[in-house]
Amino acid sequence: MNKRVNIFSGAKWEDIVGYSRAVRVGDKIFVSGTVATDENGNIIGNDDIYLQTKFILQKIEKTLNQAGASINDVVRIRMFVVDINKWEEIGKAHSEIFNNIRPAATMVEISKLINEQCLIEIEADAVIQQQLNDNKTL
């Protein structure tokens, strides 16, 4: 049976809302929705969705490292954006991290996030496994 491990960042919201920054079960890691806030709750990349996306992906990478994984283990990304017209800026930041990894990805426009200054929220799923010999095209 796979053991469940909750990973915490120490953010006050984890206790208030009752969630974990990430959960690892066996070789699978599920990273909660992540916004561009630092450890003090300050917004990073104010009004710049590219900077927010880069910061969030770096934050997710740190969380994956805490859980014993790496950014290379990401198999799925979900992006929730308040302005889908900014997809190219988001895509540029995403590609800088994931161009060689190529996880399955979803981008959805939503009406708003928990903080008006947050322009994007990203969640990630990862599976720790050995790399296959090559990428397959179906």
C-alpha cells in the first residue's frame, strides 16, 4: 500500500482552508493551485503575467523537489487565467521550462482568482519514473 505524504509550505492558508501545498502518494505528486505570492504573501510580477507564470513554475519546482521529484517528472499542468488573451506570454514562460518535457497542459479562462492581483494560478501533477527511450507521437 502506498503511503500518503502531505507537503506543507507553512503558508497560513494551509491551516485555515485545510489543504497541503502538495500530496505525494507512491510515485505520484499532486501540487495544489499555485499563485505568484512569496512566503510573506506579497504578489510577485504585479500586472505581468509572464513574470507571474515564471515565478509560479519555479515555486512548483521547489515543491516538487521537497516531495522528492523534479520538474522533469511533471506529466500534467492546469493553468487558470483571468485573461486568455495573454496566452502567448503565458506560453512563452511555460515553454522556457517545459519545452523539452512537454506535459499535457490545459489553459482555461476564469472570471477571477482569490486575489485581484493574481493573473494566473497553476496546478501540476507529477509521476516519478524512469525516462522512456524516446517521445512517441500518436
